[in-house]
Amino acid sequence: SQKIEQNSEALNIQEGKTATLTCNYTNYSPAYLQWYRQDPGRGPVFLLLIRENEKEKRKERLKVTFDTTLKQSLFHITASQPADSATYLCALNQAGTALIFGKGTTLSVSS
Amino acid sequence: SQTIHQWPATLVQPVGSPLSLECTVEGTSNPNLYWYRQAAGRGLQLLFYSVGIGQISSEVPQNLSASRPQDRQFILSSKKLLLSDSGFYLCAWSVGLAEYNEQFFGPGTRLTVL
């Protein structure tokens, strides 16, 4: 069956450390993978999109990698801050359908 | 700039009552539109998407329906709500196919069915 798994429901780290979130997928062959941030009671907000032929993409303190062999994407936040606390969702496309989202990882950054 | 509106923000409805949630987008033309539901402890579940007026694709069979009467209006309906319909309903839009482009989400409607 097809699955998207974000390996941990919750991740707690200290301010200043690097947070690494994982997204694994099974029985999909996505050409694109996206990451979103969702704050409690709000809709998700787009962060980054990475294509299958891109190994890595960066935006300010954010970095995403996409390994189609491992069927995995890693999402890194460097120099994390309490304001980075939120739920992070990965999403991928399956040809001919809309985006399919993982359940998310809730990140808590403590000062 | 583009904005997306959803209303109402919160709704409490009895089992068996009808439902109508509305979503409108401003500042863009011919968007792809989406309805998602996010239940407690579960991920975002795609319910319906539309690539044009009157064109609706259903992802999950259920007692909900969607309509797109105008280019930038998307409506989610039910004739009789079930307890399991409770959740956070999100409308989203994208320029072209969402798989290639980011999606922009609305503020959501929190629906509680009692």
C-alpha cells in the first residue's frame, strides 16, 4: 500500500540546535516534494518545494534534501528558535492527483 | 495580492443537520481549488478538488459533496451530518496543478458535530 510517514509525531530540541525531520514514502514515485508549516488552529503555510532531480534546497535557515533511492526527504532547521515551534508537514505528488500529505511532526524548541 | 476566505470560522451542528461551508479566492483567475479535512490526531485528508467551474473530483466517498458555481468559489455541503464529520476543514488553491506548485490555504473552519 502507499504510505507517507513522518517518523516522529513530536520532536523536542533546545534553542540554537539543528532540528532534523524525516519524511519517508512507500509505493510512490513523486517528481516533487513539498514541506509546509502549520501553527495550531491555522492552515498550513508553504515552505519549500524540491524536485526529484534536486538533491538539496535551501531557504534561509531551512534545508531540504530529497533522496529518491532511499525514498526519503529530510527537513533541517538550523539555529532553531522558539518561534520555529509548529507542526511540519511533508507532501508529495502522485501523477494525476493532488498533493498527499503526511501526518506531520510537531517541533517544540525550548529556550 | 491573492487572498482566500473561509466562513464560518467555527460551527457547531447537531447530527443529521445540513452543512454548507464556503470558500472564495481573490486576486487570481482559474485557480485549482481543494477541500481538506484534518481530524484530531490525523493528517490532512483531501476530500475534493476542482480544476474549473462545475468540475469536481472526489477523493473519498462519504456523505459530503462539493460544488464550484463560480471560478473563485468553492462550496462544501452535506445533507445530513455524522459525528465523524467533525474536524478542521481547510480550503486551498493553487496556480495550476498543486503537485508542481505550492498550495495556499485558508484559515479553516472548525466543525463540531454533536
